[in-house]
Amino acid sequence: MAQDTTRKAGFRLTRRQAIAGAAATGLAAPALMRQAMAQGGTVNIGVILPLSGANAQFGINSRNGIELVADEINAAGGLKALGGAKINLVVADATSTPTTAANVAQRLLSQNDVVAILGAFASALTIAISEVTERRGVPLLTMSFGDQITGRGFENIFQVVAKASVIGKAQFDGTVEIAKGAGQKLEKIAIMYEDTAYGTSQATGIRAGAKAAGVEVVMDDAYPLGITDVTPLINKLRASGAQAVFPVSYLNDSLQIIRAMRQQQIKMPAIGGAAGYVIPDFEKGLGEFAEGVLSIAPANYDLAPEYTDRFRKRFGYFMVHEALEHAVCLDVLAQAIEKAKSTKPEDLRKVLHETRFDSGWCKTMTGGVVEFDKTGLNTHSIPVMVQWRNKELVTVWPAQAAKAKAVWSA
């Protein structure tokens, strides 16, 4: 958004908020503050993302998607059920550390009286934040994948994408179909994944898919996030006899893995686990080595260009999935506020759990709908397989969503 901001207590705070917050300290209970802000034309929504550290680019992408939707809503007249109140994003840097993310969430809720929080891309960060929002009874909308996010019985968490184990199984199933279409039967695969909530959950899904299909997993290795030397992994992969490899990693690790494979002439298909494999920096970092790399993704920009082209026009690059899904998070929240005619957390929670959202940015999701079950999981999200083609990501699976046929290099 175009507001001037000043750094304070680890997050970005508008100057108007700083003045208002100082005046209100000790004078108003949170509910009264929230009501006053809505009546005064502003609704605060917290955004917690990794804007520094290893995952900063994902956080920046996500923030761009959220800001695009906030600006569009405000330009169209704001939240009409609240008399045209404008959305005010209070953006906080989670860094890439769960403890910091939780502390930032606590400060946001205490000092800024946000009606809900969006974030935080990395599952480990989101899990830490959710402990805070659940205690405070405030909705948290996320596009993080980790199974644990909606697996703990929390009432205030809402996950717009499929969970990681489902994405992992789709990563395997889609690969089997693509290979079959190219005349190859998969019998042996390799899995390598970072040892985070995201990596371990998604690897579980790949493993389950292989077991169900009777495919042998000849390499199944976890590695620490931010690995500095992938040589042992690549050497093991070369000796494994695998026909395809399934790496699950964020950007820096994905660049190392694919670069090392290609430099060593390991030409087997690599099928990434979203995250580091589906952002422009992957192609920029690898150049020709990126061409033909496949990846699973919760959504892709080429499925709804009438929406996602607006992102490209504003920010100068294609709308990566985390930007798209965070845009959906904000639009769903805005629709919930409109329906509830309220910003009270308990009212928003009820509407979020009971409503089928099928308009606006929800149309960009693979199922075209966002509808949460009792755990807070969107039951309509369908993973897709994408492939790098001439510096763009093209949806190649499943057939009903594909924009082109996948290229398989055995």
C-alpha cells in the first residue's frame, strides 16, 4: 500500500496508528478500540511474513499479493458493510525464526488490535503464530502447507490450500501419469527433503503415493534447512538407480540441488515440491538448468489470468502461488467481514466456518471455491503440476487444468 510507514518494535506501523495508539493506551478495551477504528473508517488486519532472512523473497511475494487485493478493495469503496471502512495492513517481519514470529504476533495483537492475521508462508512460522492467535481467539488465515496446521483441533486457523501430505501424494501421482504418457513406467524414485514441518509432511505424502503404487523408494533422505553442501546427497542420488527425484525445499536449497544435478550430468526428471521451485528467482538463479523442471503447486497463475495479470502489471513478474493464495486469504477475510457486518473475532470465525466462498479471488484457486471444514482446511483445493517453459510456469497436470502437455526426459 502507498502509506508512509515507520519501523517500531519489529514491525511496520503507520504514523496515524502510532499517534492513535499512544492516545488510546490504557483508555480503551480492545473491543472498544476495534469498534472505534471501524466507525472511523479503518480496519486493521495483521500481516506476518518472513521479510528478512532465508525466506524473505517468499514473504515479499506474499506481501505484494496481499497489498494488491487491499488496494483493490479500498479503491472500490472499502468494506461496504462497515460504511466503506478501509483496510489498513499492519505488516510485521517474522524473520525466518518461529520464536520471533510468535513474539511479533503477540505484539501485533496487543498493540494494534488487528481483527485477524494473515501469514506466514513457512509452516514452522505459521504454527508458532497459531499458538498465539488460538489463545487470543483471533482468526489466522494461511496458505502454509504443513499438516500440523489444521491437525491440532484449533478453532481459529483457516488453511486455504491442501495440506502438505496431500500435495506430496499429488506430486507423486501426477509424475506417474506424466511418465506413463511418455511411455515410461516408474519403478524406482528418490526423495530428498528439508527437515522442517513443510518438508517432512510433504515427503510423507510422496512416500505414501509410492507405497500405494508399488514403486520402490531407493533414496529417502532428510537434510537440514540451509544446507551448505549438497554433494553427499547428489552422490547418493547418482548411485541410487532412481528414475526420478522428488526434492522438497525452499529456494537456496533448490538452486543447489538442481545446479549440482545438471552440472554432474544427472538428467533424470526432477519434480520439485513447490516453494523454491516455482518462483522467478529459481529460473533466474539456474538459467537453462531450470528449463523442463517439474513441480507440484497448490495453484498457478495461468489458470486465472484475468486476475493474475493485474499482479504482473503492477509488480513486473508473474503471480507466484504464495502471492495468489495470500491474496485469496485477504479476499476471503474481507468477504467474511462483509457477511458478518462485524469485525468481532467470534463473528468472523463463525462466518468463515459456515460459508462457501466462490467469488472474487477465490476463483483463482484450482477448485474455484474456498470452503473450510471443521478443522479449518479448504476442502476444494486441488494441487496441480507445473513445468518451466521459456521462463514461465505452465500447468501440465491434471488434464482438466493443463495448458500444455508435459515434457518428460527419461
